[in-house]
Amino acid sequence: MIVMNILLCDARDGEPKLVEKELHFPQEVPATVGQALILLGIASSANDPVIARKGCYGVFGKRKDWDSPIYDGDRLELYSELLINPMEARRKKANKNLDAKLQAKAAGRKGRFLSKKP
């Protein structure tokens, strides 16, 4: 039996919760992120719908795969789903800035014509 102490940071439901866990890995099974998730009761396999989406777990802020090794003292993190697609957010922000520039330019033109009245 291999005994490991890991810190579990669960941020799936609102505020992140840090909990220290002691895991007992069988000697013949390598200590991986996937095995840790199984021992913690979070997942039953790599295809479990709870953690099937890409990037829903990592170690110390780095996304890890199911077969990535885990070591004593690591912080295993469970991430929440994205609320908005980052690509869409950037596009929206760029369009918002462009709209503001166009409106300012139009306001400048409007004022120029109003001041020319006889």
C-alpha cells in the first residue's frame, strides 16, 4: 500500500473548498490522477460523465490527463464549467470597444455640422 496525502480543492459548486485527504493506493496500481479520483469517489472511470469534459481537473493549476502521475503533497483541483466561451467574450469586448469609438467619432461629426449654422 502506498499512502499519499493530497489537498483536494473542489471549485465545482461556487466557493472553492480545500480538504486534506489521505489516499491508499494499491502497490500494483500506479498513482495517477484518475486513480486518485476513483479513490476519492468522484469518478468511477475515465468516461464518467461527472468528469468527462476536457479540463475539469488539474494539479496545482495545470490541467492534467487521467493517466498523469500524482505525488504526495499535490493539490488536486476540480474545476467548474465555464460560464461563457472565452472566444465569445473576447469578441464581445472587441465589438464593444469598436462601437464606443464609432459613437465618439459620430458625435464629433454631429457637433461639427451643428456649429456651422449661420
